[in-house]
Amino acid sequence: MVDQAHPARLRVGVIGAGRVGAVLGAALGAAGHQIMGAYAVSSASLERAASLLPGVPIMAAQDLVQAADLILLAVPDDALAAMVEGIARTCGWQAGQIVVHTSGRSGTGVLEPARAQHALPLALHPAMTFTGTSMDLDRLRDCVFGSTCADELRPIAEALVMDMGGEVVWVAEGERAAYHCALAHAANHLVTLIAEAREILNRATGTQTPDRVLGPLTRAALDNALRLGDSALTGPVARGDVGTVESHLRELDRLAPDIRRTYLAMARATALRALDDGRLSAAAAEPLLHTLADQEPRA
């Protein structure tokens, strides 16, 4: 069904018009592929499909599988295996059909029912956080896709990722969960950290624009961390400044005791990394780690 040298102008069916599926479908459409239909159930997905995939009909999943050259499976991780198996048992996957899923944690093993029916399985996970709006299309131009597939299918994976404006990093089947852990740890926990910092700043200063205070600082810190790694570390923990850390804990007790656990966990991890690379001396680390072992807010 598909020219494996380059999958030019494919008929694409999008199963799952969520934030990821609708955006990737729009990117493939912009690259010249024909988005022949989308499967969407919730009102949010239907609205997103109407916005990002205008004119594309909403179809049953089985009808898409019967007609498309490429099926884009952008469904929740926990629903993916059941979806693949269910299609295999009902309408069946098509021989030579490209089946792509966007799950970060799974490789192509979850697509085994499709492979058994001679489909071509690919795992293409965009390392990006999505809003489900047109702004995501611009972000794809600077996006890496964690890709897993058989060696002979790598040209197809590379061509599809290039069509969406991204680039490929190859992830071994057994390393998908670790790969996804790294991304979730960075992106999801960053959101939590920034949200908690905004909360503390708002309570301390009353500012209604904490983003103006935190934005330049955190963007610079992120840029430095990406370029320099642990060498970018600054601040009281890296200096072993116990007095400052103790003052932070007192203020958290006063303003945001629920955030104290996050601060302690991150400060301990920071101190141990600084100790391991020699940035923090053992003599300075000892009283600091003793302070950071204090789990309970003071009365």
C-alpha cells in the first residue's frame, strides 16, 4: 500500500482528535497529506477537530481503518492497547497500512495486533506540551519526536516527522518508559514548581502579575540548565547557606505550609547533586542536609 522510500501524499485517518491528534493531523495536512477523516467523541475533541481540521468529516474508527493509508492513534496511553486489539478483532488492520501511535511510554510492542495483520507499526512521540490550538503548529518546527520502529521502517518515520517539521531521536523499545519519565519529570514538574512559586509570590507581595517577576528569571535558568547542566546551579542550597534555607522554611510555614514538602524534596535533591559534583563541600552539606531532613512544619 505504501512506498517505503517516502510515504508521499497519504490518506490519513486521525483516531483521537485531542490536543495532540488534531495538531499532528493539521501538520500532516499542511505537508500535503489528505486528512480523510477523524474520530472524535467528546465535545472538546469535536470543537478541536472543527478548528484545526476544518472540513474533515467525523467518522467511525472502523471506517477510517478501512479507508486510510495511515492511521494516527492519538488516544490516552491506558486506552491504546485496547483500541489496537479491538480494531484487530473487528474490522482488522490493512496490510501495508502505516499505524502510528503518539504515546510516550510505549514502543511498537503495543501495536503487535496490527503488525500481525501486516500493518507497519511506528511509535512517534512529540516531545512537546500541547495546547490543542494552532500555536502548536509553530512549536512543532522545533520539536523532537521520540521514535521507535523496525530498522526497515526508519525512512518512513523520518519522512513523516520531517513533514511535521520535527526531527527524530531514536528510542529503543525497552527504554520508552525511561524516555517518557525524563520528559514528564521535566515538563510536568516544572509546571508544579512555577505554579507554587507564583502562589508564594502572590501571598508575599500581593502582585497580580507574578509572571513578570518569575518570567525573566526562570527563562534564564532554564536556558542555562539546558546549556550547562549542573554548572548552571546557583542559590543558597548550592552555597550551603543554611541560614537562608531556614528562613525560607519559616516563611513557608507562615504563608504556604502545603508547599513545604516540595521545597524540601527539591532542596535535598539539589544539595546532593551539588555535593556529588564537588560544588558543595561535605562540611557545608552536613548542616544543610540536617536542616532539610526536617519534615514537619514548625508551630
